[in-house]
Amino acid sequence: MIKKLLLAVFALLLVSFALVFVYLDSVVKSSIEYVGPQVLGTEVTVDAVSLSPLSGSGSIDGLLVGNPEGFSAPYIFELGNVSLALAVGSVFSDVVEITSITIDSPVITYETQLRTDNVRTLMAQLSSADASAPAESDQAAAATQVVIRDLQIINPRVNLVAGGLTAPVPLPDIRLQNIGEESDSVSLEEALRQVLAAISQTLLRANLDQLREATQQQLQEQLQRGTDAVNDNADRLRDGVRNLLRQ
């Protein structure tokens, strides 16, 4: 009898373990798409999540962060592949320790307006979300504390949108280490704020000479297209007048 009971418990554990493997990815995906908009104030979607509950390593594919309201581009961040590793034992503790996050070849759309830009607007929305009192169902997410040992953004591709013009902006790799270590941990909002601040500072230090050349070239191309259109219209008008005089 005891043997059968032990076998039943063991089988139940195996089933539970299998369910963790099957449903963990979908749970994480749903959590990102649920918590992300509440924290950032904009749409967040994910294509797929693959995580190992044994090693704590995994990847997030097709993570899209919508542009804040008032900006024209559909997305501010398009993160094709995010690989991460975390300390498995910290998942059920008060502070989740993320060993590493590597964001490879993200597309960043940096859209400027007269007084602000979309990165700073997103940071402002973070501050608003942090200051507002969370709903009861969101208290667990709001209380989540993290320490990020190493975060790298490699091979970033940046598109500047300004005054109806778009231009590529050269951007070096970005690396942040030990986020939250000095204060033992930080909230998810504060961790995101530090990452966005690093991106904003790097963008402001971007190669403005190359940016100026790119925008000047676009202006010249637009002027040339306008000149060509005027010439075409003039040719059509001249041909029309000639045809009229012949009648």
C-alpha cells in the first residue's frame, strides 16, 4: 500500500514537472504582454518564449514595443532576439537575479519632436506608472525586484525620424552591469528606466556629422524630385498649349 502511494506521488511529481516544461513558456509570454503595457503605457507583444526551468537560460523572440501615443512610427523597439539567463533559485524569492541579458541586432526608432522625443516620453510614462497606486491584481508585478548582473545591446540599428525625414544613426554597443546591486535590488520600472536612460544618452552622443549628411542628402533628393515634377508639369502644359493652337 505504501509502495503504491509512493509510486502515485512520484507519478504526480513527474506530471507536474512535465506541465512546467509545457506551460512555462506560454505563462512567461502572457506575463510580458500583460505587465509590459501596464509598466510602459504602450503595446507590448511577443512572438515566442523558450525557457529552461533547469538551467534558467532561454530566449525571447519577436519582442515589439509600441511607440508612445503622438508619434508616427508603429514601434519604438523591435527586439528580434533576446537571450537571457537567471539564477533559478531566485525565481521564488523576493529578488529575481538575472545573470545576463543580451539583445542582438535590435531596431530602435528614435523619433524627435520640437520639445521631446519618443524615448524620453516612454521614460515619463514609466515615472507616471511608478507613481500611480497599482491595482490589487497588479501588486505582485509592481513589487517584483530585480538585480541584473550584465545587460548588453549589440549591433543596434537606429532609425531617426525627424521633421518627415528618416535617416540611419550609427550607434555603438551598449553595456550595463550590476543594475540594482548598490541598493540590493530595484523595481522593474527602475531597471527599465536605467536602460532607457543609457539608450537616450548614447543616442544624444551619436555621430551627428553623419546624421547631418544623411538628412541633407534626403533633402536634396526631395528637392530634385520636386524639380523633376515641376518640369514634367511644365512639359505637359507646353504640349497641351501646342495641341490647342494646332486645332
